[in-house]
Amino acid sequence: MKLPHIEVKEQALALVQASPDINPFQDIRAAAQAKLKELDFPHRRVEAWKYTNVVVLQQQGHLLRTADGNAQVTLPKPIFKHRLVFVNGVFNEKASSELPAGVIITQLKDAASLPHPELEQELPAPFALLNSATLQDGLHITVADNTTVEAPIEVLFVSQDTQAAHCNTRLHVDIGKNSKLTLLERYEGQGPVLTNAVTNIAGKDSSRLVHYRLQAEAQESAHVGSVLVVPGANSVFRSYQLMHGTALRRNDVRTIINHEDAEVNMKGVFVGNNNTHTDNQLAMEHRVPNSRSNMVYKGMAGDKSTLVFNGSIHIHPGAFQTVADLTNNNLLLNRGATVNTKPELIIYNDDVICSHGTTCGELEDDAIFFLRSRGLTEEQAEKMLSLAFINEVLLEMPNEEVADWARPWLNGIFANQEDAS
């Protein structure tokens, strides 16, 4: 059935109007809706969306239909023992397990107000605004002060439908003073579903968080994710993101360093095959003195896939003695693939140590020849070298369970690429 021509913004505003009011979020929703009306939805003439076209959402009408939160789905095997489950954006308590001591969860619809409403103005537009303008529920994970959560927690978001549809997910995480947590966000699913995800993470003084984000939905799906991180003073935030391309994948990560002596380390792997699209937008905002950040993202583009990377380090006035590094390395596995990369330094302060760089290359013929001379086929040699390219990120992961999940997952992506070539 051919859909009527309805612009994505029109679809979004119609969705907002049809969304029922939820008392704790009325002010948040009203403010987001007002901003949404004023904004143009992204197009190629907007610099931040230059290489990402949202026309697929318009053509298929993802925002015209909401995926069923009560759908019966097959859940993947858990990576960690303690797991919270969402189905098409709706929390499924029956499918979730008990949590380790020291962790409290609250459904947002049962909360008196939205956690940290002041952070709403920091979220990227316009899809995070759409999430806020239609907000009905979500989950708030809280770790009390002086608490070490020994066991990791997995939050699984499953999206599934046979027709074009959408779902919103909302996750808020608060790590208390002198507390530690390992948290895994995992996105899985089948069918042409758009997941519009917002995750806000706030840490207090001397908090420690290891955060994994795995995006492994089917290739016909779409995903627009917004992650906002605000670490506390003398805190450490470690992030590991793994994702493969889909019909449309946009990954916005913004870190706001408002407290001194914060340390942020972010590693990522993004892989494209077939005709998939992956767009990573990372922004590191150093607003105070004496903080450190390091970002290393590695991309691999096969077949006719497209990878986009835009990483920025912003040193604000007065943020002296900042140490910040940004590296983006990319591997072209096929001449038909495309990589667009732009690392940026924006510095308004002296007495800082900052660096940024990017590379884009192909597998070395000599290395392939060497492995073939040892009995490997060309395909096996290329796969081994490709895995070696990203193995640095996997080896740095504190939890072997995630790396053990990632290796066969990556092998599956390479197998699909070989089948399609």
C-alpha cells in the first residue's frame, strides 16, 4: 500500500497531538512540543545531518504507527544474570529478573516528576525532543550513595513488528556518591521498527560507571539514539559501544563535564554491510578545569554501506589543564563502501593538552598474502585481519561476557557480507 506523502515533521506533530497526557510530564512535554514546532526536521543542508537522510522514515511512515508493547516476542539469551526487559518501549516486569542489592528501579509513570528535568535542554534535537514531547513512561535506575553493585545489570530493549512502526524508550540512571555500577544497554529486534531512544546518565562525586551499549537490531530496522552523560567530581565513566548498520542508525552521544577531576573514556565499534547506514555523533563538553577525556571509535565499512563519524572536543573558557584526545580509525572492506569522518577541536582556553585524528584505509595486501601462504582462504584472511582491527576495543572491556557475545556477533556480520558479495 502506497503511503500518502506526509513530511516527517508533520508525522511527528500528529503523533504528539495523539499522545495522551501523563501528569508528571506535562511541563516537560509542553516545552518539548513548543520547541518541536519551531524546528525544521533534519535534511542534507543541516550540517549535523549532511550525510544522513531521514527520508526512509517519511516513505515508510514509521511515526504513523506505534509498535505493540504487548507483543509476544522471543527474547535473546541474557548476557548478564540480572536483566530488565522492554518490549517495543514498554517495561515488561514479568520477563525481568530480580536486581542485585543496592539498586532501585522506578517506572517513570509512577514517579512524582522526571529525574533531572534541567537536562532536557541539553538533549540533541529533534528526535530526543520528540521522545520528550510524547513521553509516557520509562525507567529510572538509582544506586544509593556508598554502594558497590557487585553484579552487572542488563537492560534489554526488544523492538519487533511486521509493519513500519516506532517505539520510544527512556532510561535514566543515577549513580550515588562513592558508588560503582556496571550497566549494559542492549537493543535487539526484528522488522521495520524505529526505536527512538533517550538515555540520561548522571553521576555524583567519586562515582564509577562502566556502561555498555550494544545495538544489534535487524538491518531493516531504524534507530535514533540519544545518550547524555553528566559525570560527577572525581568520577570515572567508561563507555563501550558496539553497533552494526541498519536502514537508518543515528547515535548521538553528548558528555557534559561540569565538575573537576572527572575522567571519561569512550570506546566504540561500528560496522556496516549490505546497504546499511550508521551515523555516530559524539560531543565532549569540557566546561570546568582539570578533567580528562579519551574517545576511540573504529569503523568498518563493507559492501555498499555508509559510515558517518563526527566527533568534537569543546574546551570552554576557563577549562584549563584539560587533557582530551579523540581518534577515529576506519577500515574500508569494499570499494563500494563510503566513510565520512570529521573530528573537531573547539578550544577557547590556554593550558590544555588536546589531540584529534582520523584514518581511513584498506586491508594490506601483504598481510592477506602472508595469511594465505599459511593456508587460509582470502575470505578467512580478511575476516581475521578485520577482527584484529577492532580487537583492541574488545580486549579493553572489563567484562569478558560482553566480548564473548561480540565476537560471534561480528562473525555473523562478516558472514552476511560475504553472502551478499
